[in-house]
Amino acid sequence: MYSIRQEELFSFEDLLLMRPEDKYSQIFEHLNLAPVLHALGKKNNRGRPEELNVPAMIYSLLIAKMEGIEFVSALVRRLRFSEEFRVQCRFTGSNRIPSEASYSRLIHVLEQTGMLEDLQDTLVLSALEEEFVTGMHLALDSSIVEAWDSLFSEAASKRRAARRAKKPSDAPVAQQLQLELTEPESEPVDERPKKPVYPPGRPSAEEKERRRKEREAYEESLGPFEKTIEQMLPYTYDELLAALPRHAARCDKKNAKGRLTSYYGFKANLLVDADCQYILSGLWSSANLNDQRMAVILLKGLLLKFPRLNVKHVLGDKGYDSAAIYQLIHSLGAYPTIPMIHHKEPPKGMNSDYNPVCSQGHTYRYDSFDAKYETLKYTQPSQCKDCPLSGSGCQKVFKIRIQTDLRKHTYPARGSESFTELYKKRTAVERVFAYLKEYFGMKRTRHRGVRARVDFQLSTLAYNLSKFALDKLNQRLRNSQQVA
């Protein structure tokens, strides 16, 4: 465990334990809803006047995440029967309590316009201006969010099929005919070329050319998430975001005990500042997507959203160990801090961390890094001082450019104390996930489609708002202590 950048006078838990009136006034003070109201405003003055308090509806959705209210129906019920809760959400006495349909329309509009993501980016930019966020060390990670979707779950489908097989004649004939008419006549036809399969044997020159064209046509028909990680890099951030699968899916993942466990749901992917634990960017995706594919989108969108960010290191676990990820991080002007998965034995003269080793098996000591030439410097180990081969058989200094292989050679060098200490900061993203699941309603979701994605955005926005309010409160306390 490491200590964060500055000592907190007022902790995150203290903020969450405050009285609701004080807590929400501190948090919503820093939420600027003017762009949202402008985007959601009526385009003309004709028609029925607006009766809904849209800012209060957005406040109530954020408070619902902090209060653990999972359903809109429960939120509307509490607004109707609790005057204190209506005041906390900033509804006035003349405001009409929104219905579930009104909330549903608001959620769809927020998803279509992307306003929640814009509010998130604006808040991070404010934290950058206040110097709460440095952006030097970023941490990547993902977490499974299980979906309790009983309507489309596998178990429910089996139960419905068993009931139909058990009592086929209970339903009226007209109802059975109606069910048959409403069923789709045929499945949608996939017009893309199928993966070519060829018989064994040596083809002729003409056959080779024909097969090459077939393979190229098949690869061109694949979407971004059906291609390899390397082939995803030329796509833009908007193209990848448009093709991102966001439906509930089943995936297999090892749990904390190393056992393979099956999950059904979604995956939350976060890019977090490891020094201050702000969420810089987040993505909601299907659970069966590879973490490396999600890292490509997060890193591509980083500089588009925050061009002034000066990233020095990007930290991730072994799941992000891919040559394409190293290449993308290096193109951002940063250095990856990722443990390596060993697919084969290292070459002679190198250890498992790809550090030089002398003829007697002693590892050279990592000394320094030359940023101009991006070169790692290793010096002779202390065990080799009295070695008889030190004059001729062993080299005193090794210099290795990280460009020779970005995956094998990183800054700081793997196996060094500086790499170990830097990698400890990666636990910041795990703490953020713990806060989101414990206090901001991201432990599970009973929704699907648009609502599930908006739930995720509301959770991350509520977390960042709370973090920004906490930093502002601590800043005022420090200033008052200095004046006193």
C-alpha cells in the first residue's frame, strides 16, 4: 500500500457520512448543468410549456446512485412520499413529480446526446486546472458487472421452454396462432463472406492468387473487434466507439482463488489517475471483450479529450501485455509499466526480466535511463568485482535501447526497485472499483441496453463529483489553517 500525493484532512468516507443536506450541497456545487439544459431545451416556443424540472431530475438520478436506489420506480415512489428527499433533489413545491416515462425519455436523450460523458470530461478538466489531477501515472483495469436480466437469462429461457413443452394445449388456439404469426419467418442472413477453408495440398499459382483475394475479402469484411489487436490500431476513436459491443454476454474469468468462473453481464473499463484516483475515462462494454481491445479505445480517446495531459507512465496488469498496447502507449509519449507473460525462454545472456546476465549467472544492476536516446543503462553486479573474468570475459556496462523491443525493455527496467515501487500505484484503480461498487451502485445491474450504460456513467460521474468536492473542501481547510 502506498500513500497518495497529498494528505487528506477530510477523508472520502467522512464526506459520504455527512448529513444529506450538507453532502449534496457540497457535491452539486461543482456540477454545471447549463450545457445539458441548452441541449435538452425546446427548439421553439410552440406547443405545451415545459413543466418538468430537468436539473432536479438529473440530481435525483445521481442521488439515487449514492443512496442505493436501483429502480426508477423506487425513485419516483420516494419522491412522491418524502418531502425531505424532494428538497434534497432540489424539487420545488410547484414542480410536478416526474413519472417513470419522463425519466425513461430523459435517460434516452442523455445517452443519445452523450451529455453525461461531456459533464465527466468537463469535471476532469476543472480538476486539471485546480491541479488536483497531474496525469503522470495512469492505471488501466476492468471489472465484471453481473447482469440480473431474468427476461433474457439462460435459466429463464429453459424454464419457459419446459412450461411450453409440458402444457402445449392449455393456450387457446387463437393465441397459439398469434404466437406463430409473430415469430420471425427466418433469421437475418449474414451477407459477409465466410472464412475460407481450403483442402490440404500444394495449390497452383492461379489457385494461390484466388485464395489470396478470398482471404483479403474476408479480412476486409470483419469489424474492428473481430480483427487482431494490431489491426485495430489504424481505426479512429469514433470508429471503435461506434462498433463497440455493449450487450450483456457470458464470459469465463479466473476468480481470486484461481478458479475459472462463468459470468453473465457487462464489463466496466476505467482509466484512472493513480496519484489522485480520479476517473479520466470509462467505457461500458460486453463482458466477453478482451481487456487489450478496451485499452486501445481508452488510450486513443485520452489525448482527444485531454490534449494538455502529460502522461509519463501507464500501468496495467498482465492482461495488457501485448506488443500493440506497448506501441500505442509509446506513441502517446509515455512508458508502459506492465508485467510480462513469458511465452518462451529468454535468450542466452538475459534473465526472465530481459536484463543482462554475466557468464557466472549474476544479473546486471539497472543504473539509469537516458531519455534523449531512450536507452537503459546496466552496470556490472557487485558479485563480479573479484571475478577472474572481469577483465576479459565480462562486460562492465550494458546499454539497451527500448526501441529494439518495446515489450521486453521498459522504463524503469523490470526487476528493479523503481519498477516495483511504481507498479504498486496500480492498486489505485482497484480502490476506485471498490468505491464504485460499495457506494455508487455498480455492484450489479438489473438493466440492459441504454439504461445499463447510463447507469455506469451516472456512477462514475457521481464518484468524480464526490472526489472533486472532497478536494475543494480540503483545499479550503488548508487555506484557512494557513491564514490562522
